[in-house]
Amino acid sequence: MITQTTTLLSFAKKLFSAENSSYLVLATPGSLSLQGLLNLLIEDTPLKALLLPVVAAAVSLSLYFVVFWLDFISGVKASRHEAEDKENYFSSAKGWSSMWKIATVTVLVTWSSFFSILAAIGNLPYLPGFFMLAAGTISIMATLLDIYSIGENQERLTGKKAKIFEWLENIRKAINEGVLRKLAKLFN
């Protein structure tokens, strides 16, 4: 935490130093132009079309982050429970895969929301809704995968899953088998 604060303060000091004040002269007209362009672009766009993707992304990512951390914590506990060496039970590869997972979901949901806003600004029919639907779907799918993983971690810890996890797994299996059967019939 101290090194992060030190890095942040040193960057701010460098950014606002007298030596780099020439960048202020270059950045100000660009900033004013960007504000003018954005004002022109969103002039006729309803506020709802601009805010709804942001709110949808914030809510769906917040839900995902909570479930992600619960999954991460339960995974660490299950790994420790299974490990013979209780000091070196955490795999850095698994830790990094978790970080990549949360980064991927965050980027996909954020970009989908961003494209929804751009489509709203461009007054393109159906595209804002499509991208907002994509953002929500990605987030909910990732959340459901992590809920499934929590059940798997619970089974690793206790030898069995709670009824809710078994119920969700049965629903998933029924959907998979139903879809696969219909696809098999369609291709035969």
C-alpha cells in the first residue's frame, strides 16, 4: 500500500511539475475540443440511453465481484483443506487464472456497455439494447459459473454440496441434455 501511494504521489508530482507544464498547454485545447465534440454528439441523445448501460454494467459487475470473491475464498479454503503442505497450498497459476477471469469479465461487460452508449449516441436502432443484453448476459453467465464453482469447492471441503448447488447443477444438466438432444435430432 505504501509503495502504491508513493508511486501515485511521484506520478502526480511529475505530472504537475513546472518542467512538464508545456503538456498543460497542449492538453487544454484537446480537452476543450473533446468536451465540445461530446456535447455535440449527445445533444439529441436521451439521458436514459446514456445512463442505463452504465447502471446495468455497474449492477451486474457488482454482483459478479461479490460471487467471484466468495468463489475465490472458498477455492483457497478447499485447496488448503486438500493440501498435504498447509503452508504452500496456493497455486500461483490458479491465482493468476482467477485474476484473468475477473479481468476478462470486467473488460467484456465494460466494452459492451461502452458500445451500447455509442450505438445510442449514433441513434442506431436495436444496437444499444443488443450490447446492453450482451453485457448482462456475460456477467450473469460468469456469475453462474462461479456459483457452480462455489458448489464444487464446498464438495471438496465437506464431501457434499448444499441442496441449492445440486438444484442448480440439475437445471444445468437438464438444459444441456435437452439442447444437445434437440441439436442431435436437428442434424440427424
